[in-house]
Amino acid sequence: MKRFVIFALIVLVFCLAIACAPNNDTSSSELPETTEALSGEETASVYTIIPTETAVNDTASPAPAEIVTNVLSFDKCAEEVLRLTPCYSEDGSPYLPEDAANDVVRYVAADGTFFGPEIFAVDGNTIIVGNVAPMIYDVKVFANSNFVRRVICMDVDHNGSDLAVLSSGVMYKEIGAFSIETGELLSDTFTPYLGNFNAFLFQHAVSAQHYGQAQEPAFIICESMGKEGDYVEEYEIYRLNTDFMVWHKTETICRMLPAYDGSQTVLLMNSGKELTLPGSGYALIGVDSKSNLFLSKLGETEKLIKISSDVSTVSELEFPFGSDDQWDPVIRYQLGSDGAVYAAISLSDAYIVLKITM
């Protein structure tokens, strides 16, 4: 009898030990599965169920780095380097009078539209200002703010746009290279990528510039992708291969995603960094040798914006001219090899070129 009692007690103790042992079976549906293996020693926290709010707070992305914004003084940053006198062509004539003074440029008012000189380009201390007329480019050349010559560039076989880039005495356009000494067509230029490069440029290009300091002439082209209300603006560099006189796409500078309601624009850099800009109406006008971006922003008064290559600094400058002050609402830009932005503005009473250092 005693042996039976002792045996029963042993069995009871053994059963209690089994019941109290921890359950290591992780196959239960009540426990969450992990999607990543932890480095180092495993702990019970792998299977801990975290409340939703805590999980959100613990896994939230780090706050973006603070962007330093510099609001620049127009008076301190902008220097007037050229001032010319308008000659108003209210009958819509595309030609500037042959006897026009050296400091005179053509302004046109026709069919409710108002515009000043369409051609503007800068190379060092040389500035060209000109008009697009049927089969010709009527160009005036200035050096160190002084008149040098007037040149008629014959363009019989083309119908080019107003875009131009100037380099070493040659005015490069999407359809040809012209001497600014003689007006001679030195060579046709073309691209194998676009069926009608002229039409494409006229509709989408926003600027022509020197890309860096020792590069071939280049255009910046804006290509819009996607559907209406949900599209991306992709800014491309088209360089001119001077051996074959072919414009060819070489790289994408950046992309912009304007919000449908115009509340903001997201700037996407090639580095993967992004910057959210307030409002809409932005356009890329240049990128310098240090990869800083220069943008314009349309509004009641236009703004010029510089964004550092690491997207840490934004500098902005607001023009003191409104629509009532301008004959032509379009401000034409060139980014010089000196890193300054040159802006050509057709005011109602004067045509001015500003050199802006940001």
C-alpha cells in the first residue's frame, strides 16, 4: 500500500512538471510570424505583439533634413549689363528698319500678343539679341555692353525657333550653326531622335545654355510624360556633337511632379533626393558645373531659384517687375559659364539684360 501511494505521488509530480513547462511551439496562429531574421541572439521580443500606435511611432521615417532658405536682395544680386531702346512695330512687321540705331530692338504688338526680341544668348562678355523674321535672324552683337555689329543670318531652308546658344563666335540653333561675324550658315544641325526637332523645341524647350565650362553647346529640353492631371516633367540635356553636327540626348537632369491642384511640385534629383516646392509654375533654366539647379517660378512677379546639388540650400530672388511693367511676359534666361544667370527682360520702356549672381 505504501508503495502504491509513493508511486502515485511520483506520477502526480511528473504530470505537474510537464504542465508547468514553457510552450515553445511557435506554430500557433495567435502569434505573429517574423519577416526578418535578427542578428545576434534571439530573444522573446521577436514574437511580441506591439500595439498599432506604438508600431507606427517606432517605424516612422526619420524627419527630413532641414532646408536652409536664403531670400536674396534683388538690388544686391542683379547688375544691369545692357539696356536697349524699343522700336514698336504695331503693324506686326517682322523686320527691324534697316536704318535703326545701334541700340534699338524690335517690339511687336500683333493680334493681341506682345513680344520683344526672341533671340538671346550669352558667351562670356558677348551678348546677342535678335529677332526671328521670315527666312532670317536679325541679330545684334554686343561685347562688354558695347555695340559691335548687326548681322543678318539667312535661314532660307529652315523655320527655326527662338532658341539659341552662343559659343566662340557661332550661334547654334536647332537647325543650323551661324557665324555672328558674317551671318553665314556654317553647317546644318539635326538630330536622329526626333522626327521634327524644330517643332519639339518650339513646344517644349525652356532654355539654351552652356552646360558647365568646357562642354559642347547644349539645349535643355522638357519632355512631359504621363496623362493629363498626372504627369511628370523630365528635363533632358541635348548636346551638339560638333564632329557630326548632331544634337543627341545625353542625360536626364531632374524630374518634376506638379500636383494636380497646383498646391506643390516635387523635384526629383538624379541622386534620389527629393524636394517639395510650394505651388506650381516651375521650369528648369540651367545647371552649373557644380550641379546646382536654377529654376524660374511664374507668378504675379517671377522668381529665380537656386537649389544646391545636395538639396540642402535653396536661394530665391524675386524680380521687382510685374506684368504691367513688361511688354513681353516671357523672361529669357541664359546660364553663363561664369555661373551667373543672365535674364533678358522686355520692359515697356526698355529692353534690359541683367547679370544675376546667387
